[in-house]
Amino acid sequence: MSNAFPEIYLVRHGQTEWSLSGKHTGRTDIPLTAAGEESARQLANRLQGHAFDAVWSSPSQRASNTCALAGYGSARLIKDDLAEWDYGSYEGVTTKEILAERPGWQLFRDGCPKGELAFDVGARADRIIANIRNANSRILIFSSSHFLRVLAARWLGLPPEGGSLFVLDTATISVLGYEHDLTEPVIRRWNQI
């Protein structure tokens, strides 16, 4: 079902060595794996037939290269607010390793020492949403999992911690939009492979 309101396409970057191993990858700028590059190329077919008024990307090479391999590199505008969660002391560490040292830890509730809290990521997501609503047009966004999850939560009016309710696989497409009018933001599609 489609409607006349603008849709915002969210694309999580392709696979990296750290996404494959479950390591938190915030500000460490690591490349896509060969499989990640291939899945990024396949996004071009999946996005074929969709016209976008703007293409925004996180500054990370994993998001920016996914954008380029999907065929949108020449239209890409880098937006620093689209950067992944700053994991601080937990950068490059798996959740299993964190839980061994800090039982009961939850990213969306507890944040990261020397990194960001959900509130911080939510503030960045709110600025992106304000830009989206001001543009009132179809936008394609390339970023990372936890940031996009917070963005979806804030789009719906949930607190940033609500991002814990959404899961995103690599090289997936999700779509934000509206239902009856521009005062009713919804998730139209989520985590499509």
C-alpha cells in the first residue's frame, strides 16, 4: 500500500568483520567485507524504480561505501548526525564480553562509559528528523544499526530507549512514512532483506 506522503528509506550498511563477529562498531572506521560489498551492490536492484530527492549518509566508510556501491554515491550528502552510537569504552567489544564484566547491562538503558547514552543518540536523531520534516520529500539514508533503531523510535515519538524494540540486519531496507496525514508518522516496512 502506498500513499502520497513522503517516504524515508533507511539502509543499514553491509557486513563488516565486526558486525559479523558482534563487536560494537561505533566510531572505528572499518571497511565492508567482500560479502558486505556484494550485498551493497544488490541494494541497487532492490532500490530500482524508487526516486529520491536527497541521499544522506553517515560519515563512516561502511555506510558511505554501501551508498556508493548501491549506486547513490554521486548524490550522497554526508551528515555527521547519522554517525553510529559512540560506544566509548565498549568499542570493539561484544555484548557477551560486556555482560561478563557488567551483568545485566543493556545498551539502550545504560549507554556506554566514555561514550553516548540513548539520550545523546536521540538528540542527534531528533535533528535528523527535523531536517526530514523540513524537507518534506523522499530521502534515502545510509547509516548503522543502533542509530537507525533510535531514529525509528524517535520518528514514532517513542523515547530513544525504544530503539531496543527494533532489530536491523546488515544491508536491509526499512521505510518510515505517514498514515493519514503528516501528523501520523509510522513504520511502513522494517528490516527487509
